[in-house]
Amino acid sequence: MDKRGLPRGICVRIGVIGGGTIGMVSAYYLSKNGHEVTVFEAKDSTGGLASSFRLGNGRFIERFYHYYSPGDTRFLNLVGELDLTCELEWRNVRQAMFIEKKLHSSTGLLDVLSLPGLSIFDKFRFLASMYFLLKKDEWEPLDRISCKDWITSNAGRNVYERLWKHLFETKFDRYADETPVSWLWSRSLRLAKSRKNVLGRETYGYFRDSSKVLFDRLETNIVSRNGKILLNTRVENIISGKGKTKIVAGSGREYEFDRVLATVPMPEIRRIAPDVFGQLSGKLRNREYDAVKMLVVELKERFSEYFILNICDTDVPFPAIIEFSNLKPKEEINNRNMIYIPNYMPLSSGLYSMNADELLSHYMPHLKKMKKGFDADQIADHYVFNDDFVEPYPFLGYCDHIPEFAEPVNGVYLANMSQVHPWINILEHGISYAERLAAWTCPAA
Ligand SMILES: Cc1cc2nc3c(=O)[nH]c(=O)nc-3n(C[C@H](O)[C@H](O)[C@H](O)COP(=O)(O)OP(=O)(O)OC[C@H]3O[C@@H](n4cnc5c(N)ncnc54)[C@H](O)[C@@H]3O)c2cc1C
């Protein structure tokens, strides 16, 4: 036994619920540590939010765009360890803002100086505020101030209204004013690590055959060490017993484990393990999750020269357009220009129930404002993808409510993205969390 009472040198049977990033990476490290792992995944493939779909040309692409930063060190270490470095491609990209009904490059410092609707004083304050935010090395004080208050007092109301308001309102809906500035700090740090200097473009990486290659390789590794991946197997219940914990799958079949890692979102924890859920702080227990709705459009022509187009005009009903073919060339996709239009909302939103045609019609007048002459003839195909639970809407003082994974409740270790705060929801942070989780719950056998 080690000092935490965990067995050393013994192979432990572990059930991992959820085959997303946290589940698959934890399972990979646990099986590497010599344990016997079974992953339960409700869908027909692993990958969760980072899973892919097959295009007409047979190649895969992510349902929700996925790109990686040179600063994603844990991600790059894992990719190297799995011998997948050669599957990643890197390119320099450009960003823009849609502001006052026009696209304006916002790639480097000089571009920011020519943004409309802001005085030279506003621009200086905007840049200075971002510089000072990035210099902060303690995030907990930032967890207690809202983005709105922090930006307004450091960069001015005009900067908040023109550059940020729409992003917060489309991303965090009615909770926009409660979003702590620790979120912006974490997001800006990642952006800064993608740039060689403030004048330059960002560099991002992507998997030539989508992030599916990462999950396929994790599967192969887990299975080669006698692990099991049970697809189409939704967990319905977790029953704790003396020393052992049972997982009940949708078929009614029961599986017994020494330890269970539940990596699914909190609303799913409430459903399958109400006793574990009941131990959470009230603030996290009652916090609503945001859902994501993604419209993916295959275009015959390029939409713009920008990879990321942030929307600042508040009459547009979505926060950004990601033109993925400005990172991953169209020859590698479907010979089409691929744009992703993300949107985040509570599950109850009317927009969430729209199908692909309805969503496209809803967005079309706004796409026409952004590209002169844009019309339906330029669209080759379109798809919509949803996920009910991305993450809980952040709130002030979130840091005081993060549940530990260290101590299991009734044999169940809870580990999902809601515990990764203040780090933004990306693979890098899921992987780093999963590594620690595996090392803590079951050290090497
Ligand atoms: C629009 C969008 C864009 C993104 N872009 C990027 C990006 O560019 N770069 C980046 O690094 N990250 C990006 N991310 C974030 C990244 O996808 C997530 O950080 C990561 O996938 C989260 O993994 P997870 O394991 O926490 O959760 P999930 O991926 O949600 O995995 C949970 C899994 O549990 C399964 N499950 C749920 N309930 C049950 C049950 N009862 N029984 C069995 N299985 C169950 C689900 O099917 C799912 O597979 C993006 C996310 C979104 C939404």
C-alpha cells in the first residue's frame, strides 16, 4: 500500500465511463501502468466532442473543428509517445473581426491599430489591458472578477461593447456578465503561445486525417494491453458494494470493478450516480451546462482568407466562423472550402432544435453581409452537429467549488472537464488532467 492506502504492485480492474479525451487518455495511462481497463462509450466511436465524421471522399474530419497550438505541450508529448507526430501539419493562419459590417484583419498588433469604431486611446488601452492580463501569474484573484468589469475598468466601456460583448453573450448566454476573467486569461495564454511575436501570425496544427487518428491509436494501445473498449454501451447506473463497484450498462448487463472513473459530464453523473452527484457543492450541482450546435458548410469557393473570423456585431446570431480550409488545405478535405459556424446555448434554446436547413436559412442573411455576392449556389453541402453538454457555464469564485478527484465517493472517481477550471476546455488540459488522474487513482502495478 502507498501512503494513500492504494495498492502498489497489484493489477487493479478499472471501469472507465466515457470514451472522450479524459476517458481514453486515462485508460491509456492506466493500462500502461499494468491495470486491466474497460472503457464504456455510449456512442459508436470514441473521441467524444473531438470525434469525426466521414466526408463524401471517404476521409474523416472533426464534427467540431479541432486545431492545436505549439504551446499544447502535454498534447504534443502524447502525440509523440503514440508515434503520431508525422500525422500533424502546421501552418500560419490569419484572423479577422467582423465589425461595423466589414471584415478587418486582426492578425497582428498593427491590424488592431486600424480597427474601426475605437479611438487611438481605446486601442492603446485594449492592447495594454491584454498585455497586463497575460503577465498575471496568479489566476485565483481573477476568478472573482467578471470579464465585463475587468475589461471595462482596464480598457474602457467602448472596448468592451465593440470587441468583447458579442463574444461573451453568444458563448455564455445569460451568464455572460458572470464569466470570470480567469477564463479570458487562460484563453489568451493559449493564443499567445501560438505566436512567435505580437506582429506575427498564429501557428496552428491539425491532424491530416482528423483527430480520429489519435483516438484510434489510443484504442489500439489499450486493447493491446488486454483492455476493452465497449462501444454503443451507455452506462445506466453505478452500484457501490463492499470494496467493489458495479457498472450497469443499458442492456442490463453488470460489470464489477475495483475502481470506477466517471469522465462523463455532471448532468450524466446525476443520472447514473446520484449519490456521487449529491456530494458536489450546490453551486456546481445546480449550474446549467452549455450545449453546442455546429453548422458545417462545404463551399465551392473560399469564403475569406481568414482561419478565424470573430464576430463583434451584435446583430449576428453566432460568435465566429472557422474557415478550416485556411488551415487544412481543401485538397485534404473534400476539395471544398469548409467553414464551421459554432454556436453555444442552453439546451432549452429554440435554436438548438433547428435542423441543418433551418439553421442555414437562419444564418444565410448574415453570411451574405460578410461576403459580397454570397448565395446558396456556392454551397455544396451542409451538416449540423450537436452535443448537449460541453461544460458548466463558469461563475465568479468557481475555484472554491471544484470537486477533487483525489478521494473516491462510494468507489467512484469523478473526473470531467468541469474540474479543469480555469483552464479552457481543450485536449491539452483534458490530457494533462487524465495523466494526473491515472497516476493518482492507480499507480503502476
Ligand atoms: C465546438 C468545439 C470546438 C473545439 N475545438 C477544440 C480545438 O480546436 N482544440 C482542442 O484541443 N479542443 C477543442 N475542443 C475541446 C475538446 O473537444 C474537449 O476538450 C474534449 O473533447 C473533452 O473531452 P472529455 O473527455 O472531457 O468529454 P467528451 O468529449 O464530452 O467525452 C465524454 C464521453 O462520454 C460519453 N458518455 C456520456 N454519457 C455516457 C454514459 N452514460 N455511458 C457511456 N458513455 C457516456 C460521451 O458519448 C462522450 O464520448 C472543442 C470543443 C468544442 C465543443
